[in-house]
Amino acid sequence: MSTNRLRVVCLGVSALCTLALAGCGGAPSADAPAKQEPAKEQTQAPKENKEKPDEAKDANGEAKDANAKAVSLSDWNGEWNSLTTYFDDAELQPVIEKAAKEKNESKEALLKDLGERRHCDFGAVKIDGNKITYYDKQQKDGGKEIETVEYEWKESHPIKHGNQTLSFEIYESKDANAKYKLIAMMPIHGEEELTHFHMRYGASIDEMMKQEKWYPLLCKTETTYKQLEGEFSE
């Protein structure tokens, strides 16, 4: 076989091999698995936290008003006498007797009922800033100091009184051994007749608030007997 003819034969064999290889690897067979795309990372939106954050609670376990603002004890600055310290004053006896007659009860019964509703362990107070000095009786009668207590505002405490909603401002002593550790102060009112305020005191807020008929009354030291008349005819 000539050299040229041998070259042609070799080229032909080479071409056939190339086509055979293309048939095996160039196109996928029917049995070949489909090419899988890489798994996409799934991003989940963060779950909503349906649990409510802990709410601040007051001493009675009720939710506190986050917007509540402290009320300064200095709003009551001044010297004040307990209404009960006037019960024995000679100038008031005709007024008390008249009120008792109008109510068809004895003078003693009237003073007993009023005394329970207005009762105070102390006779007078002097309020100066965040401090209260308690006296056993009116200072003009030689009242002796019981104690001086420094307080800080704790919370506002609304209460139902008839058809009204009133509010006591609660203050707590900075001294755990104070006799009057907790006090509840109602805003000053009655300026048109008798300028006064009501307060309560006790070892706990619950103890103070459960006594629904107890409203100790403190009036200004310059209060006149004329201004007190209405308190005995209520």
C-alpha cells in the first residue's frame, strides 16, 4: 500500500473515533439524572414575639401608668390642724348642739360618728418640702413633736367615692422605722368655705384604701370657727 493511501485510511479511522466519542459524551442519555440546581437558602422572617413585655405593677398588682408624674409633697406646704382637735372648743359647742338637734341625735352620737370618719392619731402637721413633722395636738396648745419624716412619692391611687373618682397621692417614708411609713394625700380643696385636705396613713396601701369611710381632715391653722360649722352639719 502506497504511503498516500495509508495516510487517507488513518485519517478516516481518526474521524470515526471522534464521532463515536461525541455520541457518548456530548448529549446526556435518557437514563442520566437531571442536573440539580444548588438548593437556595430559605430565609424566614423572624417570628413575631406575641408575648407582652412585663408591665410595671403598683403595690396592688395593677399596671402602673407609664406617663404618671410624681406629685411633690410641697403642694401641701404649711401648718395644718386635725378637725378632731376642735371638738372640745367652747366656741363650737352651740354649733355642735344645733347640728345634733337637726339630725335628731345626741351631741355625743354626732361627735362619735364624725370622730370615726375624721379620726387622726396626731393633732397637727407641718409640711415643708418632702418632710412632715407630726404633733400630738395643735401647736398653739403646746403640741409636742411626735416625729419628722422624709417622704418620697410612690404612686397615684384612684378610688371611687360615690359617683366620683378621686385620687390619693401615695408617699413612702425613707425611714423604714417611721411611725407613719405610708401616707395617702388628697389634693387641697374647699377654698370657697373651708380650705382643707384629707389624708390617710398605714402600713400598706391596701390597709389604707379598704377603710372607705375614713377621711381624716386637716385644715389650715388660721381656720375660723365659722368656717368649721359646715363640717358638723354634713
